[in-house]
Amino acid sequence: MAALGSPLRTLRGLLRELRYASGGPGRPYRDTPAYQHLVAAFRAHRVTSEKLCRAQQELHFQAATYLCLLRSVREHAALHQEYHGKGERSPEEVAGLVGFRLPQQPGGKG
């Protein structure tokens, strides 16, 4: 299993993604059932005095996997929004999208 990092870091990342998904800074995300479930689950699976706490490690792995999924979905939506086809584009728009400029025709024909 790969290094997962700190469970607190994973929880913070999940809460950040939950805040992004809630729609912005004006809407309270702490009142949602998802927030309450995440916090309760992480509190219930804190590291105990045992040397090996399998349930805590399983929760951390699942949380890290879910965090990766949430980030990937958000980034995919942003990329899809930016580069999604909007029908037929002019050659000037296509050239500008990839960072080029079309040459100008002599005599003002282009």
C-alpha cells in the first residue's frame, strides 16, 4: 500500500472538496449530512493505544481514495467546461485556442 500521509490531511482535503461542491463561500457546508458523517467517521476511527488499528487504516485508505475521486471529478469538469466543443469554430478561434495567430494577408484580405 502506498504512503497515505496524515489522516488529518486527508480529512481536510475531503472537507475542502465538500466546500467546493457545496456551491461557494456563501452556502454553509457544515450543516450538510456529508460533513457530519465525515467528521463522525474520522472521530470514531481515531488512533487508539493499539499498535495496529486495522479499521482506522481501512477508513483512511477509503477516504484517500474518495478524495482522489472527488478531485479528479472536479478537475475533469473544469477541463470539460474550458475545452468542450461549442459547435463549429472559426480558424482564428481554433488557432487562438492552441496559442497561434494566423498570418495576415497582404492588402488587407485576411
